[in-house]
Amino acid sequence: MPESGPVQSLASTLQQHLADALTAALPDAGTADPLLRRSDRADFQANGILALAKKVKGNPRELADRVTAALPANDLIQDIEVSGPGFLNVTLTDRAITETLAARSANGDRLGIPYQAVSGTTVIDYAQPNVAKEMHVGHLRSAVIGDAMVQILEFTGEDVVRRHHIGDWGTQYGMLIQYLIEHPTALGHEGEGAEAGEAAMSSLDRLYKASRALFDSDEEFKARSRDRVVALQAGDPETLAFWQRFVDESKVYFYSVFEKLDMRIDDPDIVGESAYNDMLEETCRILEETGVAVRSEGALCVFFDDVKGPDGNKVPLIVKKTNGGYGYAATDLSAIRDRVQHLKADTLLYVVDARQSLHFKMVFETARRAGWLSEDVKAVQLAFGTVLGKDGKPFKTRAGETVRLVDLLDEAIERATAVVREKAEKVGLSEQEIVENGRYVGVGAVKYADLSTSAVRDYKFDLDQMVSLHGDTSVYLQYAYARIRSILRKAGDAKPVAHPELGLAPAERALGLHLDQFGETIAEVARTYEPHKLAAYVYQLASHFTTFYDQCHVLSEDNSPEVVENRLFLCDLTARTLHRGMRLLGIRTPDRL
């Protein structure tokens, strides 16, 4: 069967019918919005007549009656009633629901979801670790949220450019490079994959501690290190070659961590602070020549009327320091110039900690004043909160140290594997499947806990809750998916086939209507940068399926062949929608659990 094209949702079709009826009832009122929403009194409720009646100084109930009379006969609406002061409660036909879902099913992996009408280019700045430093729990949210937004925006048809703005420049490299020059074997290690990543980080950590100890105790080494910073900033070839070794070694480690997170990171997308070094002076010159930045006590600064310190004085964004060094702002502003002028971005999305909100507010405003951002080019901070421990305080080890991201993921995988192993014998999983699924469930648990919380809020990292089979967890969703796949396998010769001629039970209707909302949910998430709304959608989908499965026996011998096929069809479309939604969140759904 050939794939069908994009499918208009039931809500949008009904919206159009009601808007046309409003125009027919009140041709002089202009375009009117029915203000349609889902309702527990019917399938949908339209509230727009109240505002329209007020506008034309009419009786809302009388206007509602005129609108219902103006609706042409159609196969969509089963029943429409006027309630309260002038609400319209609308119930759709079972046939319309099933036919719409059948069209979605016939559209392959896209499930009838159209690409956005107008696509652009979005640069997403996320997952920004630092060279020669271990990734910790604080790096988790930027990586997970950013990766989900990449998947979601690409699915809508947006051209997405990934950027990992790693910290790869600074005065500390003088110390590290000088030590490596004097101890050339300090970065040696063996191994591949995760082992190589751990070994790379171990040798980097060892080298950092040794160089720091020497720097603090040996004045001659300290002087040589400072000379090395000058050589690095001057572009000395030997010094740059040693610096590149640190970057390359750190990338080996980064890749091992991101691989464990089940995230794709490509080398061309890693564009660190150093990439903008050649632009810094020009950025400062442009800002000063245009009057956007001014000299203040020897530093090049940008001031804002609404940014003041405790003393009431304006707090500036320092672009160039008094000593001639460049601040983070110079690098961030140069990155904006590059992304707008060379990458031709329409949108810059920064997935960074909420604690940096003031900095980015000032940077974005500076870029607007300079003309690099405009009505056609916007910059948005997708701010995220802090990961907390069970005690509600920032997540630390018992020794009070920052939690290593690798340790956190390893423990999640270990816990999840134990959960999978408990049920493995019942479904006949091999040891290889237990290990593989344990990884998918563990990493999925960590990602979902993050993504199911509104990004700007803090959330508590509680592994016991994360790997629970009950409640709003990815494990619950993964097991729901595996259960559906099991039902489809047990169906034997019976196939998923839509039967629009059949009536639907209440649980079937509720499931069907929710399935139809998938595309609208994705469109909203892509527009508002709120992936937690997609997480809420897939959880509600699994909950609707659980109710359907409890109330509507799928493979019962009491069912007619048509009922069995139609319910298998609902199972199949639910599984495919759940799989797609979870994948957009960066979470895998094993077929058997």
C-alpha cells in the first residue's frame, strides 16, 4: 500500500468547519476564532462565541444556535450542543476518528505529520564540556535537552546546525602545556571506546593535578608557564601543537561519555572558544566604532539601563578587559556574528544554565544594538535549572564533591539492568539482550527524568524513582511499548486493519483522539522549545493505552474478526507513535522487555 501524505488533524478540520460557520452566521464580524479545546463534556468545546457575541453586542446563546444551523452536513460531527452561556460541545463520529487514524497509519514513520510551512536555519548551542576537565552532573541537562530539541526541530523540517561550544582556551593551558613539554609521556594511554575515554580522562586529570602542584610550588615553573601562555596566544606552532593534543585527548573522552548517553556528536560540530580568536579584535572594533561599547576605566564595556548592581550603579558587559584580554562576552558575540553571517541562521538557541541568564540577556541585547540580531534573526536562551539530590540541595557525592557524569550513568544502567533481569526469564531474554536493554532503560530513565520536568525548574535526581515501573517514568513507557509489541506478536494471522464502519468504545475513542494530537504536540514543542510537553504527551498516551487494554480485550475469542483487527490497528498505531515520540526525546524502545 503506497504511503499517504500529511494528514490534517481532527481538531484543525473541526476548527475550520466552525470558523466557516461563524463567518456564515456573522458575515460582517470578520475572521473569528472558535477557540477550540479538548473537553471532558464532549470531544471538543468551542468557547469563541462568547468573545464574538460581546464584540457584536449580541446574545451568545442565540449566536451559538445560528452557528450550529450554519454548519453544513458532514461526516465529522456526530453531535453538537449549546451549553452554559454559549459554549459549543462537539462530539465527533467514530468513523471520522478511525479514518483519520488510518490515514496517519498509511503515512509511514511520519504518521501523517506535515513539515512546518516555513522552515529556517536554527543553530543549537548545547553540550559544552571543557577541555582537560571531567564532565559532571551539571553537563547532563544541556546535553539531554539540546539533543531532544535537535531531533524535534529536524523532524519538523527545520535545518538544524549543532554547535558544541567547548571550553578550549584560557590561561590554564600555559601551565598544562609547559608541564607536558617537560614530561612528554604524561598523556600516554591505551584502549578503545569507553576504555580509551576513561583512560584519556584519567591521564588528563593526573597531568592537571601534577602541573598544578608544580605551578603552586615552583616559581621558575610558574614563570615558564606564564611565558607559555604568551606563546599560545601569539600562535607559536610548537605550543599550538601541544594545545591540540589536549583538545584531541579530551575529545576521546567526550565521545565516550556522549556514546554512553546514546547521543551523536560529530567532530565538525565541536567549535570551541578558540575558533573565534581571530574575530575578537574585529568584534571589539565594530562595537566601539558604532558606539555600542564605550571605554570605562580602561575596559571596553556595554551598559544597560535595567542592569544595576546593589549600589544602584549600572553593571556593564565587559567585552575587553583593562589589561587587553578578552572576556567571555567577546567570544559569545563573535560566535553570534559567525552563526548569523556565515551559517545564515534565523534562530540561535542556547541551551545553557539559568544562572547565566543575565549574561546572555546582555549579550543578546548588545548583538541587537550592533545589528547582528534583528526582527528576522532571533536569539533564545533555553534556560535550565539545577540537578538536585534527594535532600533538595545541589547534587553532590557523600564527600561533597561534584558527581561525575560517567559514574551517574553507570549506576543508572546497573540499577536498570537489575530491573530488566527480574523480568528477563518470563520473556526469554538472552544475556546480551539483558545487557543491551539495561543500557537503554538506564540511560532512558536519566534522560526522561530530565525531559519530563519543565527545563527552567530544578529537579531531584532520584534513581529509585527513575527506574520504577510505575508512575511517570521512561521505564513505564518502555514496558508499555514492549507490551504492545508482544500483543502484536501473539496475534498470529490476525493483522492490524482499520474498520471505520465499527463503533468505538469510550476507551478506544479516548486513545484515538489522543493519537491524533501527536503532530500538534510536536509543532507546539518546536515553537516553544518545551520538550517536557512531548514527554507529557507520551506518558498520557501510555496511560490511555493502559485503560484501553484493560477495558477492551484485544484478542478475545468473543470479538468478531473485524473488532480484533481494528483493536490491533489501534495497538500498532499506538506503538509506532510511542516509538517515534520517545525517539525524538532521545530514548530507545526495545521490542522485548
